[in-house]
Amino acid sequence: MFDDSLPDEWLPVAVAHRHLRTWFRTQAALKHHLAKREVNGLTAVDAVRLSPIRRLIVNPRRVAAWVVGEGTREAA
């Protein structure tokens, strides 16, 4: 299980990275995965959205759950 103290709110990428440093050492690493969000499943688990002004916003708790594989089905 990941840290339950992670915020469950939508934050800009730079602010969300402060909470996600355990898994993404640099902001560039986080942005790399965000750029591939349609392919790697971040969009499917609703961890990344576009704000009304077309900026990426991130839910740190959902991203952390995606990183550790929570809520995913095991391979058959």
C-alpha cells in the first residue's frame, strides 16, 4: 500500500511532483509518463486530466496507486 497522506485533489504537475518524488525522482520523469498517459493507462485510471484552461492536472493519490499497480488485474 502506498502512503495514505498523499492528497486526493487535482494539482498542477509541478506541485504534484513534490508529493510523488518517491516514485519520480525528477519532474522530467513524471512528465515523460504523463506524455504517454493514453498508452500507459494513466488516463484510464483517471489520474490525469486537462483543466478548463487546457493544462494538465494530476491526482497524486491516483498516480501513486497506478505506480504500485493497485486496482489492476493480474495477468492470466
